[in-house]
Amino acid sequence: MARLALLLIAALVAAGSAGATIPPQRDPIRTLSIADATTHETNVDTVAVLDVTLSGPSGDPVTVNWATADGTADSTDYVPDSGTLTFGPGQIAAQIAVMIKGDALDEPDETVFVQLSGANHATIDRGRATLTIVDDDPVLDKARETAALLASKSNVALRIMKELANRALGGEHGANLRTEGEMFGELFAGEDAKEGLSAFVEKREPVFKGT
Ligand SMILES: [Ca+2]
Ligand SMILES: [Ca+2]
């Protein structure tokens, strides 16, 4: 009888303990976000950095995979790469580095995507960032400026200058000098020459007619 009472007491204690069990504390699931970034190309290789943030500290180690993907930029502009980012306990910010290739080519500004995936102990809120590579090579801009400058000049003068430049690359020196004299005569007899002089005297922009 005493043995039965002891068994009953043991069973009650066990049941009471089970009822009082406190579930293990879990940190709330945090969210991950990657931010867009802009980097300026140079003529040597550089590193662009993208920030990834966790919405709050986590006691669990948070990991997330990342990978680059071509936007308008490709492997001639950057080094395709991938990896795993790890947030230690309490850490809420980490960075991804992408190698940007330098060049002296004039190009439009270009983009690379960096995508997050496969998060552990977190969910992904904003998982795709755009990295913009701002070109630093102004050759095309300079060419446009030069073209605009030439377009503002007299067609007659430009034609004669081009003709004389071409002849200067070959031909006989005396003949070239004679041709130069003839062409300058043609140039100064034209309407554009008069318009150019008038505009200069009157301090205004000339209006050339190509004659
Ligand atoms: Ca460059
Ligand atoms: Ca460039």
C-alpha cells in the first residue's frame, strides 16, 4: 500500500513538472535587406561594397548566400562572384564586396545585380540590390562637344581645311602651297567669310550659309 502511494506521488510530481516546463526561449526571426549602391569606375580595379542589414540582433547565427548577376554590365566590367555572409550573435550589419574592373573605355553607366538567397535563422525582406557603375571615361562626351563645335562653323571653311590637311599628308610641297593659296582665295571670296568678319566686329554669333 505504501509502495502504491509512493508511485502515485511520483506520478503526480512528474505530471506537475511536465506542466511547468518552460519552452526554450527563441529569438524572433529577423529579416535581411540588401541596399542598392553606386560606385565610380576608375582606370584600375576597385572594390564596390553593398550593405546587408539584419532587422535586429539574433542569438542564432544568421547566414545568407549571395551571388552577382549581370545587369547591363557583364564580366568585362566586374568579377562575377558569390559567397555566404555570416552574422555573428548580436551583429546586425555586414558587407558584400564586388570587384569592379577599371578601363579607359567610354561606356554608359552600367548595372550589376546582387541577389540574396537561402537564409538561415532569418527571412529575406529585400533580397536584390542594384549596383550602378558610373563610367568615368568622357571620350564620347568630348567627341560630341567637338562635333557640336565643328557644326557651328562654316561648311566651306571646314571643307577647305580638310582638303588642305589631306593634301599636306602627301603631294609636293610647292604644289600644296599653290593649292593653299587658291583655296584661301575661294574661302575669302565667299559669303561665310564676310559673315564671320561681320559677326566678329559686331560681337555676335555668326550665321553661316555654307557659301
Ligand atoms: Ca575608366
Ligand atoms: Ca569605362
